[in-house]
Amino acid sequence: MPANTTDLEKRLWDAADELRANSKLKSSEYSVPVLGLIFLRYADYRFTKAEQELNRTDVPTERLHQKSERLRRRKISKADYQAKGVMYLPDIARFSYLVNLPESEDTGKAINESMKAIEAENEELSNILPQTYNRFENSLLVELLKSFNKIDIDTDLEGDAFGKIYEYFLGKFAMSEGQKGGEFFTPTSIVKLIVEILEPYHGRIYDPACGSGGMFVQSASFVARHQKNPSAEISIYRQEKVNETVRLCKMNLAVNGLSGDIREGNSYYEDIHKGINKFDFVMANPPFNVGKVDKEKMKGDLRVDNFGMPRADNANYLWIHFFYSALNDKGRAGFVMANSASDARSSELEIRQKLIEAGVVDVMIAVGSNFFYTVTLPCTLWFLDKGKTDTIRKNKVLFIDARHIYNQIDRAHREFTPEQIEFISNIVRLYRGEAVETVYNSPLLKENFPEGQYIDVAGLCNVATVDEIKEQGWSLNPGRYVGVAEKEEEDFDFAERLEEFNEELEILNSEARELEKRIAENVAMLLEE
């Protein structure tokens, strides 16, 4: 079973931290080379596994004879690995080759040559992989290679493992420099839940804040699990403003046998893919509550044309605009959003009202705190569906309160288990009138929906009409509709509640400053008259 604790990340960090302790480089300078070695280790694992499958001998004699004849006529080629969705590795890029080099060899130079060889064989990685290993002491690189070689990948790595490790390292690197960790990685269990609810069987997928690319990795996994070829069924489009993160995403996709159109650009001011009404699916985890976006630079932007420019100094509703505008007429979107966006007032309330009245808000899911590595705040998952305007769900929204559904990994981290993901997804399937999935056969489904039909369950889920949402001031906060279960909450988390209140206070302060500014402008105009 894959390790779901942070034990793996800690082991890797302890090994990599030797570079910081024994080199003159800053954290930001050695982070990418360390991640390059993790990338190489993971790529080598997948290549080795494909190599074993291509050379299998445990097949019936007749088939083995036929296979031997074919191999006699030609050697296994790069195309054979690519057909299995695996990145091709030349001999000098194999992890075993590097680990077994004599310690007298220039290891930094050898790793640089490995990275160059991979780029030469894999066009999508051209100028992407780190090649600065000659800056490190030879003995340190030898020890690091040995440490990474001990990773039992079958046991330790699962899902968007590369992104997960990267996020842990980023948080460590940032904290060592007195900064707050980044937000570009979305925990694997949350990504899986988004994918299960969106059901991206076929079509074009877009993420304008793609980070490490985990959304695409899990989408491909979803397609493969339903017995289809991801490369033939889905097309990947993404945008990311940070160059190093673009490189990470390309590495993550390549090591998982995927490719796509990823471009560097600031989504606030650039629609690089000309994405209005273009995509079948949008999935994203944008940064929360970003201020100081220059709205003057956005004047005339058609992406915010539908519901109008939000006036608050907060980018949450700009992102919601971007996601909505990118969907085609039948498109679905699933994204992570700060809790405060569900109840935001002023111009954001007006935009939310228009969105609800348009009949495209489909599902809202409240998620508890401590799911993210570097941010403890709870969040809400939003799901839009333009295709539901032609269904009986047009004037309804499903609210799910999943704040008390989680698996405690350790004191500071939580996740959804596969059984919990299936259960929450099945609530949505019942609501949509679809067949449920029972791979994990969670008893919670039978407990809460004994007849196999959707029903409102106090403290868990509720379907509200547009009129009922209007009565609640156009709030999309699941807690307002779901209510509480018969058994009251026992383990009150003061820190978690305080963080929720603080986030709401920040939004109110922002709105107050906006209102104060408008009043001052109006008073000045009156005085001029």
C-alpha cells in the first residue's frame, strides 16, 4: 500500500538537506537540481517496469516463440516504450548507471550528460531539465544518488508523487528563507475527487494555473482506469506564470508518459490559448485571495464580459470568470476556492447571483482544514456544468459538507481515502441520476442512501433550489443548506475556527476599504460641484 504519511518526504529531505549543509548554495539554487534527481529516479522506475514487460518470458510457449521471432527481426525500440506511455531513457541516463559509477568519476558532469541525453531523446523536455550538477561536491552527489536509489517506489510513490514531493521540498526551502510556502500543488486526494466528479472521459482539458500538473496526471489515470488510452482521449492545455513551475509541470507530465500544450504566461492579463468557449473541462487550484491585480490592464478582456469586473481587491472572482468563460456549451469545471468566496459581498455577490441564475452552478463541497502542505485553511470545491441547463438540475445545486470526512495522516495533515473519494463522488452520481461506482464499496453509501436513490441527509448533503439560495442571500456556503447531523460535533477545533474567522475578517476589511474609497470619491465629486 502506498505510503500516505510524510515519512517518504522526510527521508528524501534529510538526504537532500546535506547539500544545503555542505554547500555554499542558497535553497533556491539547489532545490531544482534535487528535484531533477527525484525526476530521474521516478523516470527510471517507470522505464525499468516497461522494460521488464517488453522482455517478459512468462507467456505461453507459442506466443513466446512468436515474440522471440519478432525480437530477432528487430530490437525493442524507443517507440515501444512510448507506446506504453513511458519516457525513453538512453543508457547513460539510467539511475543504475549513475549509482554504479566509480567514486573517482566526475559525478556532476555525468548527471549533466544524463539530463542532456534525456532531452535529446524527448523533444518536449528540450531546455527543461537542470544541468548544474557540476556545482556540487562529488561526494555529496554520490551519497544523494545512493539515498534516492533506496526508495522503494512501488511502496512509496503513488498519484502525483513528483508534485507531492516537490511541494514538500518547496515548503521546506521557502521556510528556510523565512517565506511562506507556495500553493501550486494540489493534494492528490483532492485532485482525485475533482476528477471523479468531473468525469473527463474525453475532450480538451484546461488549467490556467496548472502548477505541477497533477490535475492532468489524475485525469489520465481516470481515463486509463476506464479502459481507454489517455493519449487518444484527452488533450491537455495549460498556462502557468512561473518559469520554474512550467519546467516542473513538463517534467511531471513527461515522467507520466503525457504531453500537451503548456505555456508560460500570467493568466490575469494573458489568455494565451484563446480559450473562450473552447474547453470540455476546466480544473484548477488558483492562488487564494490575491490582491493588487491591475484591472486597468484587463479592460476589454472578454473573459470577464459575462458577469462584469469584480470591484474588490481580490482575484477570486476573476479566476471564477476565467474558468466559466473557457467552457464550451457542454463544459464542466471543477476548482478549489477560498471559503470566503462562497459568501463574498458587494460586486462579488452580484456576480455569484448571475452565475447561479444562469443555472450553471452544479455542486459545492466544503473541505476541512489541513489538506494542503503549506496552508492550513479549509476550502470549498466548486463545480460548474454548462450542460445541466438542459436538464432537470438546471435550477438546483447540490451542497455537500465533507469537513468531517477525512483521514488523519499525522497531526498536521489530512487526506481523503479512496473509499471516501468514492463515497463523495457517488453522492454526486446519485444526484445526477448516474450509476454509482463500487470499487471500494464504502458502507457509508448504504448507510446514508439505503434505497440507492439520492435523498437529503442532515449534516451531509442537500439539494437547494435557486429560490432557496436567493432566500439565503445568494450564499453558496454548504453549511447554510446542509445543517447538522443529529450527533453534534464533539471535537471543536479552536485553531481551525479562528483561521476561518480571520479569513472572513480579511475579506470584510478589503470590502470596507473599497467602500471607503468609493465614498471618498463620491464626496470629492459632490464638493467639486
